[in-house]
Amino acid sequence: MKTIFSGLSLSLLLFVGLTACGESELEKQKREFTAKIEESSARIESLEYEVGSSQAQLVTLKAQLDSLTKFEMLLQKKNEQLQQEVKKYRAIAEKRRLLNIELEKAISLLQEEKEADAAKIDRLLTESDSLTAALREQRDITLELTQELDEANKNIERTKAELDQAKNAVRVVVGTENRLKEDGFLETGRRFFRKGYTLVQKPEHDDYKVKILTIGEPLPLNPDQKLKEVIGRTGKLKKGRDYMVGVSEGVPHVIIVNDILKGEAVLVVIE
């Protein structure tokens, strides 16, 4: 604001000093000074938007990292639970093994002496059946926990892959100016005498409209589509510095070339 007020004071001094000059020279000085004010204002607006966009990006990244932490905690919990159930399974299996030995001894005694305690054998058989059922139940619990553990591992791998892709790729949405406005991605307006473009909503990573591109990967357009602008979080991107346009086998394409755009969202506006 101090810069703008200083500029206004300087403009008044210049205006008084130039009143003695010819009318054409005065108008020329006024136009040049107005253009400088417009350029300074546009730079200030761009910096303010960039700061706000960076803060929003940090919030999004923190949420993604929190999600990854929750998945890892779930994995640890499921793994501990699985180990406990495996110990139970082994204990029941050992108990059943010892009972089988006792049962075999009782049956051998019956065969040798032609007599045995029938009630004891029935009790042992009943206990054996009960342990068999417990083993089956424990096996089902172990299998279920193993499946849940596998699913938790897959979720963590998917989350890590999405984070890596979000950090190293560019999310691109192609559309006409009106369509991008209707979808809530783009706003336009006049800044002094120039038309301004603003990316107001970043497309989500899993949005069906989003194309995931690496830096240097061509984005083919339809032959009847004519490129109008390429918009990033700071406004219009510069051809040659941020992106390139080419034609391969009659098919036009756009290539994002600026590494600074990794992890960012880009709107490709076509006519």
C-alpha cells in the first residue's frame, strides 16, 4: 500500500511538472505511468494468491499424511491381534495333541486288558470333539485376520502410491472456458484492460475429469480443438517456459515442461 501511495504522490508531481509540456507529451507520460501502476497491482494480486494457494496445499498434504498414519496404526493393531490369535491356535493344538496321546493310551489299555473305563473314553472323545470345533473356529478367526491384514497393506500401498503421484505428476483438466466455469474450476474477469484467469478449485486426484501427466509427457488434443490458454495456480502459464505446443502425425498436443508444476493442477482451455 505504501508503494501505491508513493506512486500516486509521484504521479501528482509529474502531472504538475508536465502541465507546461505539449498535450501529446503529457498524455504519453500519463499512459506510461498508468501501465506501471497496473503492472504493480497485478503482481501484488498474484503474490497474494500464491501465498493463499501454498497454505491450502500444505493443509491438503498434512491431511494426506494423517491418513497414511492412520493406515499404518491399523496395520500394526491388526498384526498384533493376529499374533495373539496364532498363539491361541497353537495352544489349543498342543492341548489336543496331548489329549490324543492320552486317548490312544486308554484305547491301547482296553485292547490289552479287554476292559477299560468306558466313561473315561467317552469323556475324552467329547473333549476331543470340542477341541476340534475350537480349532476350526480359531482357524476361521486367523484366516479373517489375515485377510484384513492383507487389505490394510494394500490400502497403505495405494495411499503411498497416490502421494508419490500427487507430488511428482501434474493434474490436468481440458475443457472450454464455459465448461471449466460450470464445473467450478475456473473464474475470469477484467484486471484493468486485460482479461484475467483464476484457478479457483483444484481438481481432486480421483476426479474422473483429471488426466495425470508427468513432466514432459504430451497431452493429445482432438484435431478440431484449438488451444486458447493454459492456467495454473498463479494465472496464465507462459508458453516456452511452462509448457510447449506441438503437432505429431497431425494430432496437436500440449507438453508441461516446468518442474515447478509438479504436484500442481493445470487447466487447458480450448476454444
